[in-house]
Amino acid sequence: MNSSSFASRTHRYQLANGITLLVLENHSNPTISLSGYLRAGEFFNPPDKDSLAGVTSSMLNKGTARRSKLEIAEELESAGARIGFSSNNFTTSIGGQSLSRDLPLVISTLAEQLREPAFPTEELDKMKQRFIASIKEDQDDTRSRAYERMSQLIFPLGNPFYRLPAETILSQLEKITADDVREFYQLHYGTEGMLLVLVGDVAPDETRVLIEKHLGDWYGAPKKAIDLPETPLQTEAKRELVPMKDKPNCDVIIGHASRLRRSNPDYLAATMANNALGQSTLSSRLGLKVRDEMGLTYGISSGFRSGIGDGPFTIGVTVAPQNIDPAIDTTLEIVNDFIANGITEQELKDEQSSVIGSFKIGLATNAGMAGQIVSAELFELGVDYLDNFPSLIAALTKSEIDEAIRKYIHPEVATTVIAGTME
């Protein structure tokens, strides 16, 4: 094995309580980056408490059984260190960074926050108000409203990609209590299936001893399975309007169930196809035609929201009301041509160069390396995926990408939602 490869340089430890610890030494500067996750995301929300996972993760740094949030924050800030938590569809992410000399402080504080969260009621009330303000702000945003409605038309209720109506979320959020948060924590926070990745100016074996000291005797909740059936492709096209007052521009979302997951063998081919079609407003087919040539929008993009689950494939475009139909018609013409004729050899070459270059730049920092290792582990790809990724991208052929285009992009049955002021 290449001694300079990520796989050979990354030390893996499996702790007795289920924590997987990966440590990568990088002594170029005296800092460390911490990244990781627990399986405690929105997928595990109870049916009547849609925001509970998000609220719980946000409450982890609001005080512990031993210290207030201010006491913890002051100690971290005095060292220039930080620790953060956030939830997404399937996991709760852990992040942190500090000078390498302060790693013991970061690990001991992280352990305290994970093991002894206090979930004080007064902090919960403030957190709920912040969530409520954010949801109300989204309700005044045409892009957010269009996406919300699109998700409701494509995914079944209970699917993690289905967005409940704002009034339902607000009603559920108001009712969340500190007891609800504690129950979610007790059911879903534990070390079985937990991943921690440390990259930077560290000694691997010493780091393992440090993690063992502070987290080694914690177990918490057992790992929960994620079992999500694939959402079938829609059988017919739909179009719906979401009227909103006094909006100078409208947002259009064209979407359908993608059936694409990170575990699919043609995932890279599908994402490369999307890169050429609409990943960038500035350089993709959609951007060059709808934005630059026709001047119908300042912004248009497409993408798959895929990972552990199969999210939607969407195209989003912001337009003046009078340009809605021309923008939709032109967009669909471009997509249909893309399906019929596939990616060009030049587009493929350009995207391969761009993706490989961006990937290498992203690995230039401790945080970038930690994030990529976490992603590789989450999707069971292995650390050597970081070594192999450039060659996997370089090996993709036009025929593989064209096949993925026709498999995963289906404008003929897409749902189109337009949000804004249309009179």
C-alpha cells in the first residue's frame, strides 16, 4: 500500500462500546479538526414531533448537569476552540476544532455535552423561538415554499424527504417539552454506530487513550436501523401554483423521485451527469442557455438530494412572472435534449477536471480531510475511497453517464410547482 495514501496514514480503532475512531496525522500546523456523527437524525422523529431531532441536537451545547452553556462557551472561546452539533435527515453531526494542545479540553467537553446534557427548560424555550422564527421566515421565501409543496406531492407522509406544512410543524414545535427532548436523547444517543474522526497535529494512540478516558465507559442507546423503502417514480406530470402576495419574482421547482442513493453503483455517473446539466448556474447547460443566452433568470440549478435515502431530483429557477412559461419550456427542451443525446465528450472532460480539482482542493485542510473521511465511512466506502476517487471519476465514460441520465432524469413525469405572485 502506498505509504502516502489516506488509507495507510489513517489509524482505525474500534472501541469496546461501539465507537469507531479514525485518526489521521497532519503536522503541517498545530491544529486539529474533529468530525463525526451519531444515528439520531430527523428520520427518527416521532410522527407528531417533526422537529424533535433538530431541537435535541441544538440543545446539546446549552448546558450540562455540571455547567451552564456560558461557562462551557467561555472556556472554549478562551482557547479559541469550538464544538458544534447539527441534525440532518439521518444523522446528528459532530464538529469541532482547536489548537492541538487543547484537544484534551475539546474531548472532555464533548464527552460532557454528549453524556450529561441538562436540556434546561429556559434554553429550550429560546431554542423553540429561534426555530419558529426560521420557519416563518422560510414561509415568506418563494423557493422554500415551492420546494415544500413539491416534496408533499412526490413523497408519502412520514418519508424524511416529505416536508410537513409550516402550520403543522409550528403546532408540533410549540408542544415539544424538555421531557420530549430527554426521551429522544435516551432513545437515540449512544456509542453503538458512533463515528469520530480526528485530523491534525495529533498522536493516534494518545488520541485513542483520550477518547477511551472520556467516552469509553458510555453506552447509551443501542444503534437503530435505518429502513427506508425506495420512493417510486411518479406516473404522470403535475403542475401546481402556490400563491404568495407582493413577490417581484417567482420560484419554479421541477422535481420527481430520483431513486438514487449513495450506495447505487452508478451514483458517480448520475452526479456527473447533473454537474453538466445544472450543478452550476454559471457553467452548466441550463445556466448557459436559460440565464446567459436567453436572460430569463439570474439563477437556475439542478441536483440530486441523495445519500442514505433516495431524495428528489430537482431543477430550480427564479423568474419574473411573465417569464414563467418560457423558462419552463426552455428548461424542459434542454433536459430532453440532454436525455436524447447525452453528455458531450468535452463536457465530460471539463467535469472530470473540475470535480477532481475541487476534491483535491477540499482535502487541503484538516476539516476537509475529516469531512471526506466521515462521508466515506457513513456510506461504507472505506477510507481508501479518498485515494481512489480521482481515478474513479477519470474512468467514467460517456456511455455510463448517458445511461445514468436516462435512468434518473424524467421530466415527462415531473411535478412542477410555482410559488409567487402570478396576477
